[in-house]
Amino acid sequence: LPVLSRAGKKMARSFRLLSLLAVAWGPRRAVGFVAAGAPRRQQRVRVVVECGPVVVALTREIGKNDGLREELATDERVSTVEVPCVAQTRDGAMEAALDAALTDSSWDWVVVTSPEAAKTLSDAVERTRAHSLRIATVGAATARATDLVSAFSPSKATAKTLAAELPAEPGERVLYPASKLAAVTLEERLTARGVHVHRVDAYTTVPASWADADYALAKSAAVVAFASPSAVDVWVERLGAQTGVRPACIGETTALACDAAGFDPVARFPEKPGLLGWAAVVRQLAGECLCESGR
């Protein structure tokens, strides 16, 4: 066995003390440091110190983050914080426009592409007592947001796929209640198929207000879950496209907004949009954060 100098013995005793403390603390983040064991060589060791899980910011409007939060709740590597970036609102003129459209009973389809649009449509149907609507929803989450029966959903939850797969014939009429900020993808692609589309801007998206506590929570996040380009815009306006913050997006459109804003690493999104795929992306990014930090 090597003979230790007085300094070496003192360092060895210190290392044994740190090791005992590490055992007492239990498994946490591992951090490397160099300790001198024998006088003529250095040995790299690892000591365990406390470190928390990866913080994930949930940015949907208040009341709509529960699904993703619950899906991530069983993952001990993840801690979620709610930082709503957007809020939805509609005024009397918007409600009147949708009510007027629903009094026309000649629609072949009513198409909705978001949970908020589905809720807005449900409210309008209740006001107008409109019946016999044939409704198409972009995906499962949108269908669940309404108590109306969805007659069709596409194979992939995107407006582009819905426009391509909607079983509408040329000359048929489609009512499209949408956000004032929604892209024109659906109406343009359906029009190209010879379908007549009447779009009603039935609600709009506005920035949510943040207090100092919200800014602090946002800055603590290593992963940010975005569900819309509008949320990306608000985040970037207030904090910038932070280097090192990983965007987890619900779909490709939102991911493209993150990439255009300059996030690094680039945004990740599931091949098939939806809550389960979105949660899987968040978990994957959280795992990458842990690997990079040596946890």
C-alpha cells in the first residue's frame, strides 16, 4: 500500500467525510472534483450533491395546462411550472358573426382546428339552438373540447392534413370558425379543392399578463412547452430566444415559429401531434438536460 504524507492523510480523511455525507444525502447530481490521494499521483473522484429535477414551463392559457401537467406528473425527473403566455377572448361582434352563420342550415361541414374553436362553437350552438351540424375536428384534443359529435378527424392532427382528407366534394360549403390569428392554410387548401369556405373570426388570442413571479418562473425553465406560435411570440418578446432553453412543441407549425425566432437548440415536436406525443418530447428533452449536466 502507498505511504501517505501528513497532507495526504488529511485529504483522505476529508474525502471519507464527504463520502459519508454523500451516502446520507442519497442519490443526487454527481459533480466531479480532483483530490490528491497518494502524493505522486492524482485521482479523479465523484461526489454526490443535491440537485433538483428539470423545470418545464407550461405556456398555454390558464386552465389548459392540466392535461400536460398530469401526463408528466409521474416522471420524477420533471418539475412543471405554469407560465401562461396567451389568453383567448371574444367580443360581441365576433359572437354575433358566428351566430348569424349558424342560422344558415345549408353548411355541409363545420370545421374546427383547436380546442378553443370547439368551445366557441359549442357556446354558439347553445345560443342559437343550431342542429344537424356535421362537424370535423382536427384531432382528439379538439374533439374532447366540445360536447358536439365529431363526424370526422384526419389521420394527422394538422390543418394541412384535415384540408387534404376532409370528405368534401367540390361545390360543398364549409363553415370555419377560427381564431383571428389563425393561418389561412385550411381555407386556402380547401378552396383549391373547389370547396366553398366561409371563415368566421370567432375569437382572438392576446398576450397574458405576467407578474414578477411569472418572469422568475420562466427564467428557471430548462424546457418550455409551446402549443401555438402566439405563445412563442410572447415568450420571445419578453425573454428572447434563450440559448440552451429547449422548446418542446405540440406540432410542426409551432416548432417552425421557434426556429424562426432563433431558439438554440432547435425546437422538437412529435411526428403525430397530440398530448401523448407532446409529453414524450418533453421527457426526451428533460432526459437530454440531465445527461448534459451529469445528473
